[in-house]
Amino acid sequence: MMKTTLFHDRITIDLPENYSVWDQDLPPLPGVTRSPGNDNLEPDQKSGVFSDTPDESSSSVFYRSGRCPETFLHCLETGKEWGKAELSERLNSYHILFTRSLPLFKDYDLAFRPLKDDMGSALGQMRYSFASPDKEWYGVLLVFPIGVASQKEALINMVCPIPDSRNAMFEFASIADSLTLTSASPEASPSHQSNP
């Protein structure tokens, strides 16, 4: 496992060693449009990828598995203020969004757990599956706050094709279990790095 920092060093996760930053050769995506009054991101119907970042101050990074190139993590800072809604409301809003956006969407569970930090924060998790025209997918969405004085919403969406789910689901669970909030300032460093 590699200790990996995200969102300007505001969280750490333990990333399996066969994952690497995916900066190029992204699959073609149609882009995402948000309807007026709706600042939620739409997942792509073919891959589940959130394909845009809400504003320039937000950060977004992909990691791809070396074992299965279609297994990936999308780590995304949405820019939304955390204090505007309860965690259960946030997770439910993404559940509704995924139900509307992803073909043959099925949720397995919605769960909440304490985050590893000193502020009593919590993490929301949704395990789900969906089907694109050419394959079936398994995914885990994590919703959590980042920052100390002014908390913002962040997401980690972990997706794999069903044939790789036997391996990936254990990796996804390990990543979720390792997620830890830090007290670093947003200006402290770049938005992602990996340290073996």
C-alpha cells in the first residue's frame, strides 16, 4: 500500500501499489451539464465518471489499476460548502442522482461511519452497480468533508467492471477504511502525491 495524499494534503488514503495517477488517455466522455438550480454533478452513463469539476479552485484526480485498466478511482472536490446539509441528505441526493443518471442502477447499501480525524466527522458510503451497453459495473461512492475552519464536500468514486469486482471490492473497502482527514491548509502542497 502507498500512503497517498489528496486535496492539497487535506486527506490521506492507502492506495494499492498497482494504482497510478491517470493523467492521460482518459476514455472519451460527453461532458456533464447541470440543470439550472442543480449543482450536483452527473455521472457518465457509460462509465460512472464525474466528468467535470465545478470550479477552478476545486481539484480532481484519477487513479487507474494496473491489474485492470477499467478499474479506477475518481477523487473530486465539489466546491460545495459542507455545512449546508446533513450527511444523510447528501448521500441521499447522490443516490437519487445515480438512480436518474445510470442505466439499470442498483444500490446495495447506504452506510455511515466515523472518519479518522479529531473533529468527529463522518463518511457516507454507497455501494452500487449499473450497466452500460457493453458491460456491467460495480462502484463505491464516498462522500465526506475536507478542511478545518471552512469544510467543503469531497467525493471518491471507485468503479470497476464486474469481472474485476472480486479483487476490486476488497481494495475499495481498504481505501475507504484508510481515509483520514488531516489539518493541512489548502495552499500547503499540490492536490495529490504518493509516498511509498
